[in-house]
Amino acid sequence: MLTNSRLVHQAHDHGRCINAALTRALDLCVERKARMTPTREAVLRLLWQSHQPLGAYQLQDQLATLLDKTIAPPTVYRAIEFLLQLGLIHRIASLNAYIGCPFPNSDHSNLFMICNNCGSAAEVAHASINELLQTASDKANFTLQSQTLELFGLCPQCASIENESK
Amino acid sequence: MLTNSRLVHQAHDHGRCINAALTRALDLCVERKARMTPTREAVLRLLWQSHQPLGAYQLQDQLATLLDKTIAPPTVYRAIEFLLQLGLIHRIASLNAYIGCPFPNSDHSNLFMICNNCGSAAEVAHASINELLQTASDKANFTLQSQTLELFGLCPQCASIENESK
DNA sequence: ACATTAATGTTATATTATAACGTAACACTT
DNA sequence: AAGTGTTACGTTATAATATAACATTAATGT
């Protein structure tokens, strides 16, 4: 099982996350002959600033501040589109929000565990879940092509806080 | 495994689906002391007209035609909200669309298999998938509360058509 | 340098969803 | 039946998310 759930839910050297993500992104760009432009890089950085998914218009605001100029929605959505295509970020459908992908190279199905309290989202790639979903699809004669798997609940930190307060 | 996938993907007496859904809905309303008003009933019917999820504004159009008066968005969303709360319909997050629930009484996790070609959506309640998701959550110390599970691909009919044309 | 492609800027608008406030219908008590 | 509280609906406006269309600029290859 591949996951960043421990990392997400704990204090950690966050600069490293961002730098690692950026390095991976640059490598991927070279590989795919794609361009990592300032806007795209800024969006990627923002999506790694926290382990919480950000909406397009939150990104717009932050981007405008960061680059110190007005940014129109299409600019944001173009960067998002680009990063999605490279697999560097994911879209979380139930939140209309976007988040950096911790393991962009691996072929994986993105299952998210999203905290209802603090908003953090950890990604998990769980082989047996995927196998089971494949099996279930096969049984139904359904040709599986892609999937949206989003679990909502409480992250370890928020759960323990809730318990304390009882 | 509880599913309506065979039904969804085959020709069948559709009037029955609707009537059955309506009967269940009325029972549930009595049980919960909720009111099944004309608007709510119309929305429920529309969501059972096909096994394809409908967006709120598609519902608005069809509702306006059906009731022969102009319908404003809040009216639609209120009916949707009501039906969602009773568990009579589901929201499909990746499509921003709504669909009738085939087994509203059972306590289940709504996994959908959605056809990328014809748009049909079958619901599946699969105990072992739920168990596995619960186990995965436990391992991550994540307190699971709800889930969005949406599989995309080709339904049996559309898949076989694709194969023929090769 | 030039042509080509890729990326961005800009304006407008589509799509999905909700806030806020007023009115009407219903249901319960007396 | 009149009064009262609650629930549902009507109406207007607007918020939030996303994209279309077209002009401009920048980068890349020859």
C-alpha cells in the first residue's frame, strides 16, 4: 500500500515536500517534453503548500498575490489542466478542488482520505482495493476505465482531539 | 452484492422501476413523517425516467415542461435536497448530477458504475469493498464517515457495441 | 530571421449552486 | 373555525465553478 497518510497528518519539514514535488515535476517535464512555466510552477507550489486541496479561485487569489498581477480564471484552469495531464496533481470531485499528487510516477488509482474537520487529504494507492474494484467490474461486465474514490471522515489528529474533548 | 446493474443495462419494463421507486418513497415519507409534494414527486419521477443521472438544470427544464410553469433553481435544489436526505436519490459528484437510488432502505455505500458512452449509472453495494475500505481506513487511523465511489468505463451494452465495430 | 507551435492575456459567458426574504399551504391546538 | 407555528414554495439576486473564443506574446526549430 502506497500512501502519504502519515506525512499528511503530522508536522513535518514541509519545504521538502514542495521541493521534492518540484524536482519530480521538472523531471517529468523533460521526459514528456513539456514546459514548466512560472505560472504552472507557482500553481504546483501552491498545491503543495498544504496538504489540503485548494479550489480554482483560491488558487487564483493566491496566485495573484504571489505573482503580483491580476490573474484571470482561464490562466488558473490552464495550469491546472496541464498539471492534471502530467499526473502531478489530482482533482477531488466532491470538493471541486485540487491537490498535489505525492507519487506522480506510479501507475495508481487515486483514493483519498479527506478530513471533514481540518480538510487535509491523504492519498492512498491500495492494490487490493483496486483488484477488488476490478473484480466487481468484471462481474458486472463493466469495462473499468477510471475511478473517483474519496473517503471522508476524521484524520488521526482531528479524531484524537475529538476524543479528548469528550 | 446488491446491485441494479443488470437492470440498468438492459431493456426492461421501466414503468415498474418508477412505480416501485415511488411506492418506496411514499412508505419512507410516512415512516419519517415527511411530505411527498407534487414537486418532489415530479423530481423523483424524472430521476427514475432513465437510469442516467440528471443535472439540476436538466431537471429544471423537464420539471418546467411537466408542470407547465416556470421553475426557479431553488425549487429544484430544494426537492433534490429533500430526496437526498431521505436517501431516495444520490448525487454523483464527478458529474454534478443526481440519480434515483434503487435500494433506499438498505444501509449501503453507494458505488456507481457509470458508462462513459451512454451515461447510464448502475449502483452497487458490495460488502467486501466496504470492508476493505474500512480496513484501509483503520490502518491509516482514519475515522471513516462517508464515501464517494464512482467508477467510469463502458457498460456491457456499449462495450459489446465497441467490440463489434472492430 | 522566419515560420510554427505553444503559452498566455482578455473579455465574455456558461454552468452549478445558494442566500435572502416574502408568501402560501398545512397541521395542530384550542 | 380562528389562531399559531411550521413547512414548503415563489422570487430575485448572486455566489462559485468552469469554459469559449479570439488576440497577443513567447519559445522552438530550421
